Amino acid sequence: MAYKFQVGDAILSGALTQEGSITVKDDAGGLQANIDRDTGDISSAGTGSFAGDMMIDGLMEVTGTTLLKDVLTVGDGITAVASDFNGVITVSGNAKPHDDNLYDLGTNSDKWRNLHVHQIDATGITGSLSNALTEGNGIQSFRYDGAFAQTVAISGSSAFDLANSDLRLSSSVAGQGLSLGGQVLTAEIDDRSFQFISNEIALSGNVAGDAIGLTAGVLDVKIDTRSFDFVSDAIALSSSVAGDGISLSSGVLAVDSAELSSSVFSDATINVAADAMVFLDANGAVVASDRLTDYAAAAAGTGLSASNGQFAVDLDELPADSVNVAADIFVFVDTSTPDNRSTKISMVDYAIALAGDGLVADNGQIKVAGAGAPTGIGDANATLDEGFNYGNQTLTANRTWALPTNDIVAGDIVRVKAGDLGGKKIIVALDPASTAGTGNIDGSLTSVEIESDYGAVSFMCIDDTTNGYKWRVF
């Protein structure tokens, strides 16, 4: 069975019902795989891979090594002789019994020799325990021999020592700032800065110097509240230092133009033809004044003119240039707004708005609708054009060719002709906007795949709504 316009090997999709055995051979005629029709036996010269479960009701015979990478579950038991496991069994994971407190490791007659573990967590241990444990932190050794006999020895570098069989503090525990007398540790202080009050170390009054006060052990900075204040325990300028025309924010003083207008200057109507303004002159960084008419004349750039302090658009000053309809924009008066405001639009969008029945807009140009010249597509992902599209290069990877949306209306036709697929395939798919909306191919599909060399398929748009284009294969 061959595909429409198929050249070379056929690639089948869907279910395949075969009467008779299936034999797969390589180019040299060697048998690679076989399914016998009468017995159902499957044989293969290669590796079998199963993504799901493999169920075996009979005997599984393995010649060679069996590698288990996950869980081995046995319903009855595993019996092995010496020749079956002759070495180390390594487990990368946990080993646990199937049921709690039911099975044994070894027997009374067949015991494991040595048990090497990091930690034992057991409900009970039967037998005797005789082992020496060595610890740090002053305990030199601890021994338990099963008969409840215990011995503690103190290391020479310990913080303790033994005197008359009593455990006491060693003189080495008294570090810097401490002294040990009669097994009592005492803190030593500099009485110029500290003093003892009710057996507690407190600051001495000597530490409070100029502008510093000491009350109940607390040091305070003394400030002049007319100029300073405390904000989050930090000294900050008081709001009272900011007079008329000055503002204070986050500790920074600045000229407040709002206060200047209300408290220093009187409100008045500006006369741009006669009034002047104050500004900081960059030449010498001095405050200067200038008439508003002079400012307007200096500020008017290309396309603007200034007269009596007022600006106006001057189209005569605009430079002449060539038009790029695919990228340029122009300004127009939008009468749909209450104030007929000026706005802008791209020439591409303007052309789309102008194109009526029988016309299409393409990057700012208006053309008569209909199939144009054939469009060749190379070894790449692409967007199809209305009309005839064909592959002109051998594919090196699967490629996606998207159905077009630009200037497409109901009744438009897109034809696709594959070239040499190179063992790959072409996926003709809806554009992302159609996929997100209600667009489809033949009612439910979002893509069609061409898997045969020089295969072909044609589409007609039956619905060009903005919520998703709908196409039909014919």
C-alpha cells in the first residue's frame, strides 16, 4: 500500500493486521527479528526494550548475566546453591522484609560470622556485650562488660581532675577574665569602666564623657532638641530647622518650590510673551533670568517653530526621506476620540485596514488577492504562504511549517509539496494563535504530518475569525 504521490519506501500509520509470520532482515539478508504466526514465538538478534510491564506466565531462562536495576519482587522465595552466588552481593538501596517482625537473618545453626554496621537500632539484644568505647571531651574510656561493672577515666587535658576520688574543676577551666579559687569561678573586671552591683557587672560612671549620660546602666546621647531629634535610635535633623522655602526629607534639606510659590511669591497668570523665568546658568553655575520668548526660541527644534513664547508644529522644517511601508508610521487625527486627539499608525496596519474584498495587504503594500509565485522552503522551520509551497532541500531534522494567518480570509488555499525528507518529516501545524483559540484542521486536529518523500497535501481556510483559523484538507 502506498501513499498518494509517494516516492520510495511507504511509511504506515494506524493499526496493522498481518496474516502470516513477520521476518525482518538487514541489507545483507541476515535475520534480525522474527514473529512466528503459528507458535507466537518472538526472536531477536538485538536488544528488547519494554517501557511498561513484562508479564511471564511460564519459565524465563536467561543465559548470561541478569542485571536488575529496580525492584525484584518474588512471591514464594529464592533458593540459591553455592555456584549461584559466589562473591559479594552489592545493593544500591534499602533491603527490608516483606512483613514486620516475621522473618530471620540466619538461623541458630547457620549464623553470620561478623556484622559490620554503622548503627544498631533494635528493640532488644540477647547475649553479652563487652566492648571499649573511647570518647572526647574529658572522658578517656568507658567499658561495659555485661556484668554492670563500669569504669570512668579522666584524660590529662580535661576540664576536670580527680582529688580524693572526687570529680572537681581543673584550674585550666579559668580562662581570660576568670579566676578559680576554692572551686569557685569569679569574673575579673577593670574598675575604671565597670563595677559590681548586686553581684552583676555594670558600667561605671567614669565611662560617661561629654554629651553622654549614664542612667541605670544605660548610656544616652544628649542633644539640643531645637535642631536634632532621635529617629529609630539615630540622631537626625529636627523638622524645625527647615524654614520657609526649605523642605526636610530623610535627613536632606532641599529648596521647596511649592513653599516658594505660596509663601514667598504670589500666584499670577503667566504671560509667555512678556514674562521671564529664573534658571541656573551652566556657564559659571549662577542663578540667572531669561524671557520666556527667548527660551521658546532656543528650545524649538526641527519641526517646531516659536512665536511670542509659544510652540507650533512646522511641517516645512521636516526633512524629506524615502518611505519604508513595512516599518514607517504616520500621524493622523483620530475622530473617534472625544477630543479628536492626534495619534499614529503603522503603514502596515493602515494597508490592512484599506484592503477590501479581492485585495490583500502584505507588509504595507496592497495587492490583488490570489495565488502568487511558488514558495520554495529549505531545510528549516517556516511559515507557509497562500498558494503553492514546496521543499527544495533535503531535511536533516523534523521541520514545522506553520499555516499562515497574515491576510488569510475564508476561501484561501495553501498547498504543500514535500521534497526529499531525508528520513525526517514535515509537520504542517496551526499557528500558535489558532492553537490557543478554536482553530483546527478538519475539526479536531492541530497538525498534519508528511512522512513520505514528495508527499503532498492541500488546505482551504473556511473560517478566518481572530479566535483561530479553521482549515479543511482536500
